Amino acid sequence: GGRQMGLASFYRGT
Amino acid sequence: MFEARLTQGVLLRKLLDSMKDLVQDANFDCSSTGFALQAMDSSHVSLIHMQLRSDGFDHFRCDRNLSMGVSLNNMAKILKCMGNDDVLTMKAEDQGDSVTFMFESANQERISDFELKLMDIDSEQLGIPDTDYSATVKMPSAEFARICKDLSTIGDTVLIAVTKDGVRFSTTGDIGSANVTVRSHSNVDKPEEQVVIDMQEPVALTFALRYLNSFAKATPLSNQVMISMSKELPVVVQYRIEDMGHISYYLAPKIED
């Protein structure tokens, strides 16, 4: 169930 | 020159075993602060952040910051050649293209060194802000591992719901459904068995069990695991490594469309 989010949606690249 | 000596060499083997299934190649960052790694899995859904502080080593020298790119699988294979009670020393030159692992048996009768070639790895680093999480659960790591494994027999995802009554792990699948609720309880005699729930507000998030089962490979590193969640944020699953640091896993949630 549900759509798997990626981490980039939450954290910015450095 | 980088040189680090760890009396409990087996610790590094356990660490590699807890990372190699998620990430193939990664950079170990050596600095005066310690020995660290941040890496995402190939699908960019989960992230490992591991840190061993320099003061946790028996000897630690790092003249200049060094990034050592390795195949985690190959490094794990080398560390499998280390005896359970061996003392481990890692050595690398500043401009070198290899890292050496030296294993010394406790009685000093056997000394071996294995050299691993380093690789150039382009890794994308993410900045993770400090967050006050809505709910934090500390529980026995073996219990968490068991729940993730058991629920995997029914479904692919788990809903983790924290309320003041406890933390509930739920799944559904083709053959049926399952729920496991863990309630907070303290045990003065056995602190490693206690469950502590620190909740600012109730939170419920869905995660892929496949990743949580990979994180549970870190169970031998710590008696307790800490699970931190906030609404619509990745979960943090952290195993503290006594007197040395931690390994933390971040996993993005699944969102209902």
C-alpha cells in the first residue's frame, strides 16, 4: 500500500 | 596517515554485516573526529549514517581528512577472516590507494594483514536537519527484529502507530493480517529489556518491511533500538554502539495517494 517516497523529498543534498 | 586500533575488532565486522545488504560501495570518512559513513541505498529510499568516535578507539591517528572508497561486500569478506577475539588495526596512507587491516590474536601468536584496494566513489550526501520527533520508542533490538521478521510472513509493509498506550505494528497481505502491540514497561534489573515510549503527539506511518529487515541486521551491535518518528518524515532507526557511537538508518515512508 501507498507510494514509496524517496529521501530527496525530505532532505537536501549538500 | 590514518591509523586506528580497535581491541574489539569484531565490532567492525558486525557493522559491515549491518550495512552491506543495503549499500554496495561507500566512502568511509576519516577525520580527527572519528570514522564515519553516510550512504544511500541504490533506490535512494533509505540511508545509513554510521559514526565511531575517535576517543572510542584504543589508538586513533588521522593527520588529514581521508575518504576511503570501498566495496562494503569485499571489506566484509576480509573482516570475516578476523578471529572473534582479535585486535584490529586499520592503516591507510594519505595519498594511498589501499587500506590495510591487521588482525592480532589475543595472545599475539598470530598476526595477519589484508590489504583492500580503494575505489573512487561519487556519493551524494544529504543534509539531515536536527529534528524534534513526535514520538521516540526505545525497545529491545531483538524484539524489533522479531516483529519485522514475523510481519514479513504476512505483508510487505508495516504501519507503525505510536499512541500513549503503546506502539502497534500492523500489516496486511493476501493470506491475512497481523498486529503486534508493544507496551511501555521498565525493568530495573534488566534495562536492556525495557520499552520506553516518549510521545509528544500520536504518529502513524507506513514503511516497507524489506528495509526494516535490513536495518535489523544491526541487532548484534546493541541490546536496544531507538525508533524516532514524525508525521510525514523518514523514520530513524538507531542502534547505539556503547562508548563509540551509533549506526542510524533513515527510511522514507510510503504515502497513500
